[in-house]
Amino acid sequence: MSETSNKTRLEHDCIGQMEVPANVYWGIHTQRAIGNFPVSGITDSQHPELIRAYATVKRACAIANEELGLIDPAKAEAIRAACLEIEAGKLADQFPVDVMQGGAGTSSNMNMNEVIANRALEIAGHQRGDYTYIHPNDDVNESQSTNDTYPAACKLALIDAIGPLAESTKKLAKAFHDLADKHINDVTIGRTQLQDAVPMTYGQEFHAFATLLKSDLAAFDRVVPLLAQLNLGATAIGTGICADLRFRKSAIKHLAQITGLPVTAAPDPVAAMTDMARTWPRRLPSRASPCT
């Protein structure tokens, strides 16, 4: 890395070189992604739950890598410190990659790796971009792949979002119960096939809405352990290729300790690679239709 001016630094990768703004924590891969995916205008920075969760995953991985002797303790300490800052909400504007991107989240993963690496470099007394000391891929991403860390972060972010959603659902269910009690004797016309049909009370209708919402609350509880089954350590396709065989168990252990969640290793990591998009919707039916 060399400074080309007061405003940019020059970074290199296997494709070539590119100028990156000197005042940012991301690196060349993120800079390429900004140009490659100007799709929705919605960036990862606009999803703080995902950013926090991803940093937590990276912190657990750094602890595991140090424990297994895969990275130097001083590097691991700096990486952990950088992750903690991101988890606390710092550097939130350093994730400019569009959420609509190719590569199954590769640019999001590298954006996180680069921000962590460059902040860790500063913590360790080095300049941003001095990847000879702490490298985004070789150190921050050691034993990992986009295909296991990105789903893990997404699932943790979903679990984090369930809490506020459950509280709002409880309040809405109670509101429907209160309305049911208030209007128990008020008659309306029940509808079927988009037409007025037979009499019922507003109380019956509102009570039904409350019952549906209560079933969703029960589904929230059931889905958390399923979302907490992670393929972390399974790397690219679920086989754990290029990772230490001990890494998966260690990373899962430390992630569970950090989060306090019932995090477990997916029983079949290859199958888990295809399960990210199915776990949530198949367990939680939408209430958009029944409550209309």
C-alpha cells in the first residue's frame, strides 16, 4: 500500500490496483463492489442489526482462530477490539455495499473483513491498508467463507429482530382482545367469497385476530433454535474445505458464549447451505391474509 495523495491510498488485489479514499476503513474489494452493484441504493449500513451480527460472528471466529493457533494473539486481540467497536455501533457508515449484489454476499463479507482489518491495524499502531500486518482475507477471514459467515450473521440478525417484533405482536394481540371485549355484543356481517354472508359480532372477529397473533408468538419461540443452527465453519459448500477441522466446534462454542443464544452446529452443514432461505418462512406463516 502506498499513499498517492492526501485524499486516496492505493490498494492492490489479484485483479490489479485501485485508489481508495484515504479516510475510509473499507478497501479495494468494497471499492470495486460500489461500482459493480449500484442497484437499489440501499446499503448494508442501513441494516444495523446485520452489521452488528456480522461483527459478532467475526469476533467469535477470531477467538477460535487464536485458540487453535491459526492467527497470532496480537492480531486476534486487535481484530476482536475492532469487532467490539462495530458491535457498539461505531463505523456504521463504513458499509456502503448495495444489498442487491452478486456473489451470495461476498462483497458484504469482504466489506466487513476490510473494515475490521483497517480498524485493527490502527488499534495495533499501523496505517490503514498495511495488510502485511493484518490482512482482511488471510487473518480476519481465516477459516471462513462468505457462504458460512453471511448466513450465520443473517440468522443472528433475524433472532435479534424477533424480540421487538414479539413485543409489538403482544401489544397488538392485547389490543384485539380489548376490542373483542368491548364489542362482544355488537353485530356485523361476516363475509365469505368477498361478499356479505351471515351475522357475527365484532367481538368474535377481533378475538379471532388475537388468537392468530398468539399462534405467531408461539412460532417465534419455536423458530429461534432453528435459526440458531448455523453452518459456521462449513466454509464454501458445507464440507469445511480450507478450514482447520477443529474450527467449526470452537467458533460455534465461542459464538454461543458471546451471544447467550442456543447456537449449535447444523447437523448436516452441506444441507444447511441450502436452508437459509427456507427456515424462516416455512416456520412462520404470514398473517397478512388471515387478518384482512
